[in-house]
Amino acid sequence: ELVEPYVDSGPGWSLARPSIDHSLDGVFHPILETYPLSNGETALGFKQILPGWFDAGDYGHYLHNMYYIWPAFNLAFDLGDPQDNELNIPESGNGIPDLIDELEFGMDFAISMQAEDGGVYWRLCSAFFDPGLPQDVS
């Protein structure tokens, strides 16, 4: 759930919103049933994935888009002295620099994208796309 103090708000407006229902994500595309590299996935079968960053506000979680995250975080460490309580994220105040907390959040997602046979799914999306924004889906 995104609530203050982790989102911006002002007089008469707020970006606070409920969490996106995890049942809306984590389904296998039907093509995996006939794909040569399939791991026996069932069409629209569910795979629990830990939270991760959404791509451009849509429903997709793309592992390859995270490629750009790690160099950016490395640059932040090279150029500065990251501290706790800098980014105003839910983990702030735990004694660990917020950048490390964000990296852990992303890595938990990346690790959860690994299949039982060691392979890695590169993309995750919903079985059905709603015409509204993810946070507005109920």
C-alpha cells in the first residue's frame, strides 16, 4: 500500500493508493505450453512473484529492464555516501542505506523470477489487461 509519508500529497490531492492485488499478476502465457524451452508451465497457471518495480506504470514486470538499475545504483554509491532515511521509502529508518534497501527489493523480485529448473522468466504480466491504471483495478 502506498500511503503518506511515502507518497506526495497536497491540499485536496494525494497520490496515496492501495496495493495492487497480487492475483492480477504472475500468470504463464499460453504459448509456454508449446514453447520448446518450456518447463511444463500450464497456460494461465499462476506463479507467485515477489513485488517488483512496474514498467512505465503498466502491468508488466520485465527483468531485462532492471539491467539499467544496477549501474545507476553503483554510480550513486561511487559519487556519494548513501544513507538511511534519504529516499523516504517504507524501509527508511532501519539502519541500512535506502539504496541498499531498494536493491534488495529489486533482487527479491529478480530471484523470484527464477524457475525450479534454474531458468529465469524474463517477463511477467497479467492474464487480462484492464483499461485503467494498475492502482485503479479492484
